[in-house]
Amino acid sequence: MAAAWRTDLSQDGADSTYIERRIAISHARLTSAPVLIVPCVTMEEMDIYPDVARSHAEWTMAVQSVALACQNLLLAAHAAGLGSCWMCAPLFTPALVCDALDLPEMWEPQAILTLGYPAEEKQKERAPLSQRVVWR
């Protein structure tokens, strides 16, 4: 995944120092986490429709369902005192992830979730809801 990301960032014109720093941070996150979870989408048990519009809606629903399950897992991890991080790298290298993990052909990796006890405590100041929500 690092090689693919390096190529993409280079093609985007990113500075080599920036590229290597970003890759090192991601590598450290992946290799230091005691647990990695790779949530996947599969259409195997989803409804089949004869038209493109409903087929796409069904795929979108499956992707959203996986994302919601991940969010629930991240919230449960936080409630249990665990740290976690959503990493989207598999979206950019799905074939590589499938090969490396020997995933079934019908599975589409959506993310990598890191899970473990946090190395440090961080407190973030949150913006007030009034700055995040527009009421009309």
C-alpha cells in the first residue's frame, strides 16, 4: 500500500519529504496496533435488481451499512477505553488488500480499523453545535 500511495502522491506533485512522513505515520499506526480489522462489503446476500438505478442503490446501502457498523465498533471501543482509527487505504488498493489477506473474491475492503489501548491521552476541544449545524 505504501508503494501505491507513494506513486499517487508523487503524481500529485507532493514533496518527497511530505510523502515519506505521511507513509511513516501510516506504517507506524498499522504496525503498532495490536488489532487490525478490515471491514468489507459483499453483495452476496443483498437484493438483486434488473435495473442499474436500484442495483446502485442496493450497493450504496451495503456500503453505508458497513460504515455504520464500523462507527458503532469505534464508539464501543471508545466506551471500553480503547483507541481506534479509521484508515481508508483499502479503497485505493483493494486488489492488493484482497491478495494479502486472501479475502473471498466477492468482498470489497472498505477500511482498516486499528484497535488497541492508546499510547497517550488526547483531549480535543469541540466546536459548538451551532457552528456545525445549519437550521433552516
